[in-house]
Amino acid sequence: MSASMSFYADADSHVRLHRYTERVPILTLNGRDHSLTISAFDRTPMADHLAFAKALATAAANYLTALETYAAALPAADSDRG
């Protein structure tokens, strides 16, 4: 199975973590007229959950670094463009 989706964040977008005591957590990204839910089936081995979450955290940290580098290189007038 394969899927592809684009999520373009804007000022109305937000990220939430839903924690539960008896099931895996759910991460949601929501915006106007779109949303993305990230979780795993309970039957997925915990090692796979953890490996995915670590890869996601690394990718998000790398995205932040790349975005900060990009923003720092923008001319001052362009840094607030949206």
C-alpha cells in the first residue's frame, strides 16, 4: 500500500498530542479544511512504534534547522512573507 499527502501549514495550523493510558498516543496536525493523524495500530510491535517516533522526531528537528537556515538567509523585508 502506498499513500502520498501534502500538508501546508499556515497561521491556522496546529499540532496536538493526544495521550492515553491504555493505548498508543495520537499526534494530529490540523489546519483549515485539512488534517493529518499519526499513530500506529496496537498490534504493531512497540519497537516499531519507537523507531518510527524517533525517525519522526529527527526529521522534524532537521526540518526546523533547515527552515531556520532558510529564514536567516532571507532579506529582512522577506522574512515575514507568508
